[in-house]
Amino acid sequence: CGLFLVSLLMTWNYTLQKEVKARTKMLSQTLEKLKGSEQKYRSLFENLLDIYFQVDRKGTLILLSPSVGKALGREPEELLGQRAVELVSFPEREEKALFDTLKTKGYLEDEEVLLGEGAKKKWFSLNARMVWDQEGREFTVEGTLRDIDQRKRYERALREEKERMDATLRSVDEGV
């Protein structure tokens, strides 16, 4: 009976060792996949040309991509913890209407905003959406900001040139 018990324990030990090795190998492979995935997404995040952001439900910036440095000349760490509305202005729409749209639709698409402080403000196109937690109570707002400052300058120059041309044509018409 003792020999049988020892044999049974050795078999069980061997089976457990095999199971531990198999699970260790599986966990190791999963960890490698996770590392690869993390590197891929870190590289994507760190090399974005647009600004990626997350704002908590109180409006506080909780995540900013490094691209904010090139766009605004300030590092993400300097801006994290600030209220987003301190950096963004909405000259095209009322701020309240914009937030109402975000609440009702759950997203904003291609909204033109000014971002920055003082004379250093630049035009950006804002895309954002609300992201709810699993219970559907807490939310964050995440999105991207694309620099459209150069485009806005070209649009303004074209508009001014058109106004000059229209004025010239009116003066020619009046002279005839």
C-alpha cells in the first residue's frame, strides 16, 4: 500500500510539474505578445503628429501625447492637471452648445477651436468622444486635435484677396 501511495504521489507530482511548465510557457508567450503590443502602441502614441488627449469628468487633462510639445511649445507634464477649458476657446460656437452636443451625440467631429495661451493661440480641428466606465457612470473625454493653423491663415488670405478683388470690380463698374 505504501509503494502504491508513493507511486501515485510521484505521478501526481510529475503531472503537476508538466502542468506548471505548460502554463509557465503559455504565460511567457502571452507576456511577450503583451510587450510587443505595448511597444507598438507606445511608438504610435509617441510619434503621433496630432495631439491625443484625455480629460476626466471634471475637465482636467489626465493624458496628453508628446506631440503637444511641438504644437504648443510645452511639455505634456506642464499641462497635465490643468482644466482643458483654460487652454481651449471656441470662437465658432458657444462653449455650452459644444458641450451639449458632446453630451447628446456622445462625440464631436471636426470642430474648429483655438488652443494655447495669449498670443500663441493656434487653430486646431477637434474630434472627441465620451468614454464611459463599465458601470456607465464615470466618463472621460478622449480625442485628437489636428493643427489647422496654416489652413486657417490661407483661408483668411483668400477671403481678404476676394474682398479686394470685389472692391476693385465694384470700382471699375462705377467708373464705367
